[in-house]
Amino acid sequence: MKILTKITDSTEPPLIVAELSGNHGGDLNKAFRLVEAAIDAGADAVKLQTYKPETITVNGKDDRFLLKEGLWKGRYLHDLYQDAMTPWEWHEPLANQAKELGAFLFSSSFDESAVEYLEATLDPILHKIASFELNHFPLLEKIGETKKPVLASVGVSSENEIKNAVDVLYSSGCPHITLLHCVSEYPAMPEDFNLPSMVNLKKYSENISIGLSDHSLGHTIAVAATALGARVIEKHFTLDRDASSIDGAFSMLPDEFKSLVDQVKCTHLAMSEVNNLESTKKNKASFFKRSILVSSMIKRNEILTTENIRVARPGDGLCPSFWNQVLGSVATCDMRVGHPLSLSDFGRK
């Protein structure tokens, strides 16, 4: 419930998620270091991907299974997923580490067996649906039945596909959905984001939050999304950009991720409504504003003129907009130099 409150309460900064993907390079010790470094850099949560090559593709070797462009050009799907997968037996120790460090771990499931495994071993706070899985209705139904909040990327989905996915999740028991704006390119180019359309994702249900799953370089897109009301920011995280870090080319290094966290939180503060310190700040600012003050000693029944009153600092007297009304009026009491004029201090004969 605390996480759901954080996602839905606009007074809270966005939930910031570090996506580890396959950047551990098959090394459990490196995976532990990734979790620690991500949380140290400010991540609220760490995300894995739960699949096996056989649960996401088949071992086909014709051209239909060969990646012909992009970051993984020349690789067959089965081979790529074999290298990129996070061994399932790692999930629980990594989740325990995240909890010990004050954060939490969850995952993207890519088939029903992954959901069952995560529920049985981690009992995660929420579930994630990757953009390419949003039309996988058996998976969506299985996730909805857990009755847990869902983050769902919409990068490659049509409006009708998004609507159908939302309907399936809610009808299956999901209590809340956060739709993540996403450009499914690696890396994604700023000109491809059309960020204002992120806000339109709220139209699919009254019970929808919005966020960003960001594959761009740097933190500019995440900051802009925060200004538009994103409640979740997900970013790929890496310790290095070696060949073993399979998504390293578009993932953030620890110092870069920390900068993103700082900038997102700063942006959220700048976009927040003024809090209950507003009156205090106004009082401080009024010191340097102008008001009508007594500039020389005034006796009762004396006429107020430019010789004994002035528009000056501080601003704790009558607003200068009353200047013409005050001039020529009669003092109702004795007033010393510096006295802040009020409406009761003058009148007309």
C-alpha cells in the first residue's frame, strides 16, 4: 500500500526504478553489485526480467529469428535470450539484498510460469509487463489474478491494444495500473518520444497513473516526463559498458543514475504546488516590497502630504495603490517616523 500511495500521490516524487536486465553478464557477484550500486544511487526499486529462452522464443535458426539491425544485429533470438536471462534462482537472494538496503525488487514476467515463480518465491509488491507482452492476454490474466499493482509499458501498442490490455487486467483483479510511455528502440532518440502523448494515457481508465520507461541517453527525457506528471521513472542501469553488459550501451552508470534521481526530484519539487510555507515566504518577501510609511513625525489632525508620508520599504504598511486616497487626508492619531500606515490612521474632515 505504501508503494501504491507513492505512485498515486502527486505530492510524492516519482517512483524511480533501476532496470538491471542482463547487465550482470551472467555473474551473480556482479548482479549483487548492481543492486547495491543502484540503491546507493537513489533507486527506490530494482527490476529484473524473468524468462528462459524457451519461454520467450523457440530455437529457430532461419532468418526469421535473426536480428538484422540495432544493438544486437547478427544474433539469433534464442542465443541472445540465453545470454541475457537472469537465472531464476538468483531472484530471491537479489530481492533479499534489495530489502536489506531499504528498497525492493520486482520483475517483468514473460509468461505464466514466470508469474507463478515470482509469486511463490518473492511475493513481489507489484508486477511489470514489458511493451512487447501487452497483447499476451494469458499472461495479463495471470498477473491480474495476483491482485497486485501493475506497471505496463505501451511502446509498441496501438490504442485498441492498450484499451484491451487495461480491460483484461482490471477484469482479472488488478487494483491499479500505471501505463509507462515508452519508445521501444535501443537507444531511443529524443525526437521519437512525443512526450505530451504520455498524458493521454490517463484516458483508458479513471484508475490509471502514468510514467516513463526510458531507453534514451541521459536524463533529459525523464526530467521532462516528471514535469508532465510521470509517477514512475524506469531507467536501465549498469556498472560498465563492457560487452558483458548486454544493455550497457543505453544504460546509465551509477553517477549518471544518481544525477537522474537528483534532477527528477528537483523537477518534482519545482512542479509542486506551494506548500504551507507559502505565507512565511510571502512575509519574508514583503520586507523588500513597498508600502506607505510615515517619513516625519505626524500629530493627530495633521494633513498627510508628500512631506510626511512616503512609499518606501519595508512592505508592512498600506499598499501604495492607496496613495492618492491618502494624500490630503487627516491623521486620526499621532504617528512616529517609520509607522506603517493603515486605513484606520487617516480620514476625511
